[in-house]
Amino acid sequence: MNKIPEQVVGKSLDYSRELNFPDETKAYNRYRQIVKKLLDVNAWQETAIGVSAEFVIVNEKKEIQMRRVKKNDFIRIDIPGPGTPSADGYDYVRVMALDQYDHQDKRKTFISLQPSPDPTTLDDDAAHFFKKYTSSNIVIKQEGNMVSLQYAGRNEVINTETDHVLDNVRNFLVGLGAKLGASYPQWKALIDGLAK
């Protein structure tokens, strides 16, 4: 089972929620509902409580995929504000891990996203305001009558060393805002929406 990457460099960001239920069956049913919403990435904007970026699953040709997310998928993100000029105004992440564990009264779903290049280019630079080793991790767990939801951002370093000068300026401004706390409301809104 994949784990949240170790915090080595840059900033980390954490937010979590716990939900308690009268019995294990109710907890299990809610866990299943939450995981279903988690895997429906194209609906994250509607799931999130409050203002949210738009998240859309795309393939290597940037065609929108209307299905549940899978490992190695690309996710196109349209954040409020300016996007990366070299990637037509979008940020991209890739699903690096998507694991589910189910054993007796313990269940866990883990998804890990990392910044990636625009899927249609041969560019090595991440089309994202954070560097490509940054990760966004979501863990949903059910143990007995409790369900927990956790967001863990790790190794958040602003991506200002690409081959695209305008991207570097934009990434600095957006990344600085994220490091100063602007990304916290986005992930809090999603976790709160999943927990609702």
C-alpha cells in the first residue's frame, strides 16, 4: 500500500477530518460514498465546498475522459487566475498512485498526484506552479465505526526553472500565493465536500 511521501524539501500542507458513526455498517456505507466521489475527479469542482479549481481527466491528446480516475491518468487543472502560457492556461498533474485496501473492518483508499508536463508535449518541465516532485495525497480510511479523510501536500517547491520565461513568472506568483496559504482553502474545500 503506497504511503504519503516523506517531507524532504519546501513546504508541507495538511488537513484532515474524522467522522464517527453509530455502527460499522453506517461507517462502511459512508466510506463507499466518499470513495465514489473521490474517484469522480471531473466532479471535484461541484464536490468542493466553496470556490474551487476545475479538475478534468484527460488522455495523452488532452481529450476529456468521462469516467472514474485511474493510475497514470493526467488531470487538467484550471485554477482561478492566470494559467501557464505554454500549456494553454492549464496546470497538469498525473496520478502516480491509486490504491485500495479492504480487509475485515479496515479499508483504505489512497491517491497521489504529482505535477506533470502538458501531456501533448515532449517538454520535461512540469506544467504546474510546483516542481514535479511535489505531491498531493488524499487518504480515505474506515476503521470500525470511524471514517477519516486526510489531505497531505508534500515537498511544495515553486517551479521557476522551466524553459519558459512567462511560465516562470506566472508560477512564481501563483506558487508564492499557494505557499502563503492560498492552496489550503482548495484542499480543505475538497475534503469538506467529500466528508459532507
